[in-house]
Amino acid sequence: DPPAYANGPVQGYRIFCTETATGREQTVEVDGLSYRLEGLKKFTEYTLRFLAYNRYGPGVSSGEVTVTTLSD
């Protein structure tokens, strides 16, 4: 969902996806409210954070969500 309190219109979102074991983080810029992460490793734990941004800059990121991928 969009942020409850935004300092102006939201221009987009950033997803921060970190592979827990290696600490390797990738950032994805997203225009809409949904995105499919692809290319993740099987049976691997990832930590995700999300934030919205606008012309004034990024907002506060969400809390971390930890997920583990399954097989194919």
C-alpha cells in the first residue's frame, strides 16, 4: 500500500533485497504497487525492505521482512 503520510505525490518505490547469508543487496526501482522478484536462489533466505520516494527524496523505509524461497 502507498504510505499513510506522504510529503507530496509518490513517484515510485524502491525494493531492497538482501541475501541474508552473503549480505549481497540489490535495489530495484518500481513504478507500481506490485513487482515480481526473479532470479532468486532456491532454499535461500532474503531480507526485504521497501520505501517510497518523490521529488523531495526518499521516505522512511519499511521494517524488514524475511522470506525463504522454495524449490522451483
